[in-house]
Amino acid sequence: MADDDLSMGYLVHWAGRLLRRLADRKLKAIGLTSGHLPVVNALAQAEPMSQKALAEWASIEQPTMAATLARMERDGIVERRPDARDRRVALFSLTAATRGKIGALRMAVEEVNQEALSALPADQRATFRHQLETMARAMEKRLGEEL
Amino acid sequence: MADDDLSMGYLVHWAGRLLRRLADRKLKAIGLTSGHLPVVNALAQAEPMSQKALAEWASIEQPTMAATLARMERDGIVERRPDARDRRVALFSLTAATRGKIGALRMAVEEVNQEALSALPADQRATFRHQLETMARAMEKRLGEEL
DNA sequence: AGAGGTTATATAGCATGCGATCTTTTTCCA
DNA sequence: TGGAAAAAGATCGCATGCTATATAACCTCT
């Protein structure tokens, strides 16, 4: 790929695919995938949570979260139960088996993080991370405005 | 999403999704999608190209490129013809209609680029882009080594 | 020439994403 | 209170990605 054509979009998307593959490889050993991460992280901190809350937490559209949760439920990673106070709502929690994997999961994530950041000089890492977040938040705002 | 949980992988993937949505929105007007970009860019510079060459150029796996090209052919964006010298090879070129869109396409990409980069101070943009590329190349190397 | 390895595509199977819609419940106000 | 508006999920349809595997066409070396 010629250097001039490495647009921001291409670059970010490329890096994202690579990080994802790397993460999925490590997570395979504990029976999880990168797509499960935001859900498990969220539920590890606050249980139970509705599909809506999970989707917002992960910045993912509702149909995408619905599909992810359906797969996770099918695979015994999360459990769904109705909300007694609102019959529209489904509440999700981690299964005991998944709770036992949280430690290994955090370790795997941390490894990928280190591998990615180790490509940059130590004194640039924090700034880089921050810039990435700034850009993402700006894009999110942009996307919202245009609707 | 709590700040501590914004792992590198999550951040990059998030930014990638947002950039992609933004790009797709702009490209919709000219009848293209972000997935078409690397192919159109490549063919705009060197025609014709085999599926293999396109996949390598775009850093995408062969089956993914095969599917993308099949859709693009179906939608009249590219044309496929056999290679006289090697019957295994399929050579792809842009259709005349697509060639006429290259200008608009470049403009749309440039717009998204600017929108993304404008979130950062001007004097940090070049460095940031470079860091992103460095990280991606490192991840690519990593991924290759582990096989 | 022919066996065996290499290469270029094709296919299957599945995960993740998105937008657009439909249904069921809740809410809320006239 | 009744009927409209809002909220939460469920579904459809499709694009993109990946891995694993199959197939067909070359190439090489004996």
C-alpha cells in the first residue's frame, strides 16, 4: 500500500483488525473472543445489566448487542432473566464459569495492550492513547450531529 | 465505559468503527462503501490487478477480498477477466462508471481525514499518524511471527 | 512425461457491525 | 382514563472479516 493512501480511516481500521486478531488468539485459550470483552467487563463491575445499558456502555448499536448477547447466552457465558419491574427489559449476568475467567481475561487484555504499546517509545504511550480517545470522542459527536 | 477499561484494542476498534460509519455515510452519495476504497484506490493506480495482489495491497485475507470483489463485480464497480498467461488468475479493472467517481471519492476520503485529524492539535497530527502506522506494522509483524 | 509441491481462487461456516422495521410495554398528558 | 408517544427488544438483510479446507492450474525435478 502506497504511503500516500494510508488515510486515517484505513490506518485505524487496519490497526483495529490486527489488534483484534491478536486478542482473539490469546482469548481462544479461555473460550472467549474480543467481542465478548466489553460485556464481560461491564457485568464484572455491575450486575445485572439490561441489553440497552450494555449497548450504551460498549458504544455498540442495539441489534449488534442483541446478537452478541444471544451468542453469549447460547455459549453459556451470560444468563438472561426478565426484569420484574419492567416486562420489556431483559437483565443479563455472568455465569459462574465466566466469573472464574475474569482474571485470565484481564491478563490477556493487558498482554495485548503491552504488545501494542511497546511499539512506541515509552514516553509517547500515554499521549498516544489519549489522542486516540480524543479522536474517537470527536468522531462520535460528529456522527451524532449529522443525524 | 469506565476510563480504566479503555484498552488499546477497544479504543482502536471503536475509533475504527466510527470512522468507517462516517466514511460510509459520505460515500453513499457516490454509490460506494469504505470496503471498496482500497480496491478502487489500487486499481486507479495500476490496472489490471489479480485478486491476490489486491488482497496483499489492502492487507486483507484472500477470502475477504474474494467476497468484496464478488460484490463489487455484481454492483458494476469492477470487471473481471481471465489472465491469458495463467488460467488460475482473475484480473480486475475498474468500470468506466467507477473511474468517473474517483475524484469525488478522493474528496470524500479527504474530508473524513480532516474531520478525524481536526480533533487533534495541528502540530500533533503527523506524529499521531506515524505512531498509528508504527503500531500497526508492529502488530502485523507480531501476528506473522506467532504462526 | 509424470509425481509432487506450490499457487491462485473458491467455498463453507461463523462472528461482528450497521440501518430499518416491527412488537410489546410503559409513560404521560389532555 | 384513554390514546398517543417513547422505550426496549427482536428481526431482517446485508457488508466485512477471519479460519479452514477444497479445487484447479502451474512448475519442478527426475
